[in-house]
Amino acid sequence: MLNPPNVPCWRNFPLAAETVRAFGVPARVDNDANAAGLAEALWGSGAAYTNVFYATLGTGIGSGIVFDRRIYHGRTGSAAEGGHVTIDYNGPRCGCGKRGCIEALASGPAIALRAQAKLAAGVNSRGEPRILQLAGTLDQVRAEHVGQAFQEGDAVAREVLEETAHLLTVWLGNIVDLLEPDVIVVGGGMAELMSGFFPSISRSLPLWAINQRAGEIPLLMARYGADAGIAGAAALCRVPI
């Protein structure tokens, strides 16, 4: 473990070796998105494709790159930190220290903050907005409240999620220009909520990629959902280093 932004207590910590020492069994450690991406490439929504880009949308945004059923780790093991690709250098400060990372703009907490800002400004407010009814108070608004309100037809929630979809489109346009994967697979806690925007994201991708065939790349929901970590762990044990 080198410098995980969301686990600040572990720096240069040999987690696999310590696990072997403590439990006396073989252990492998990898980024959760890498592992989940491998599971999707082996047995899930990416199984029919050679080169898979996996994105997980949730409390953070993670990614994994799988070429020919092998995780691409880069020189030091730190490749595929797609959630920390900056799309706005004047944007909010991310937990990693950079500004304008897609994680700081489109993760669950970022969705909640954008909804709070719109509600505080009174955007589209006629009576009490449904998001506030669900959350109780402005500071308690979470992404799940936005999602439920959206399902119930709330205008503020729709606006927040449409903006989120646009931000993800800009990000994925960069990913396509860099990697041009055979398929993009999306998992994580926010994936199902955002899946309704997948067609519009695909249609808009050529506007945000130099590759004018970007919209041809399938954008698919992950198979494993909440079990992605379990499936990813199994995939790590299945595939040789």
C-alpha cells in the first residue's frame, strides 16, 4: 500500500506480507477496482471483449484496466487511477490533493454537495423539494436521497444527475482517446442510478473525444454489483501474477 488517499493511515505498508505473517496463508492485494474489473473481464459484462475499462461509481470513483484478461498495473503498480484524472483544474480539491478530479466532481459525495448547493440557492423550488423531504435537513442530503427523488420525478434531482452524466462524459471521452477500450463496464453503488443516462453519454462521447467512433464502444452495467469485491478477490486468486 503506497499512498491511498482514502486510507491515510497506511503509507508504504506491506499489507500482503503482513497478512501472510498474521494468518499463515498465501495472500494477494490489489486495488478494488482493478480486482472487480478483472472479474468483469473474466466472467462478467466484459467477458466477450479483449480490452476492458472498468469504472466504479460510488463514494469514490475508481477504475481498472484489463488487457487480454490481465490487469494493467503500470511500472509501480499505481496505474489506472482513473478517478484522479483532472477534468477541471479550477475544480474542487480532491482527497488526493489535486483539483478537479472526476472523483471530486461525480462521486456520491460530490452529487450530494451539488444537490445541497442547488437547494440552498432555491433552484426550481416550488414548495418543499422532494430531496429535502427525504433527507430532513439540507446538511443531511446524500446521493441516495437524490437518486430516490429522481426516481420520483424531482426536477432538482434530475438536474443534478444530468450534470453528473455530462461530467462523466467529459471524463470518458479522455479515457477513450487514451485507451480506446473494446468496452466500458460500470459498477459500484451509483452505477444503476446513472445507467439511465448511458445512452445519452454514448451519444455525446464523440463531442468529447477526438475519436469520432467513440460512441460505438459499448457502455455496460457490471454484472456483479454489490458482490464486485468478492468476485474480484476470486479473480485475483484465479489468475497468475
